[in-house]
Amino acid sequence: MQPSSPADQANIDLLANTIHALQNGLTSLPLSAAMDTTEAWQQQFLLSGQPELQNIAREIGNLQSLLTSGVLDGPIIGRSLSMLGAQTSELMKTAPEERKLGLNQLSTLLLRLGGELEADNNGR
């Protein structure tokens, strides 16, 4: 099936690239690459006009703030990743069939990585 526009192909590529980057692990992802990727998602979601996507954009903004605050707090970053994973999971309910697999992969990765970070320093 051909994507209907260059924007659709860009979205598919962004999803695939995000999944690939997260599969390699958070520590292998340079902060600049993480910021570029989150910025691309945030802009797309803010401009969507869809409240559920705009909520994800706000959480992405929160994650960006956490990543650039100077002090990386694993459990707090983990909670943000987990929130993004849960929000992504909700998107699957209304997503086009051809996007569901990628969204499921992304959601699973965000929830797993978020959970790992949340557990790292519990009870500090």
C-alpha cells in the first residue's frame, strides 16, 4: 500500500526511526538526537488539532524539560516515558490498521524503558 502523501511517509519514517532508536537503548541515544525526535513529534501533535495528540505533545514537552534540566532524574524521566507509553497505547484504539503494529511496538518500548527507569532509584 502506497502512503497517500509525503507527509504520511514522513510519519511512517519517524515512527520507525523512533522505535529503532529506543530498541538500541536509552543510553545509546545522544541527547541531541532525542531532542530532535521529540521536537518532531511535538510539533506534529501540537498542529494536529486533536486533543489526545495535543496531550501527548504536552507530555513530550515535559520530557524535553526533564532531559535539559541539567540533572537527569531517572525515576522522574521514567514516569514521563511511562505516561507517553500509556498515551500511545490509547492511540492504537483509533489508529489506522497499518499504524497499529508500530504504535504497539512504541508503546511497549516506552512502558518498558519508563518502568526500568522508575525502578532504578525507588526509595532513594
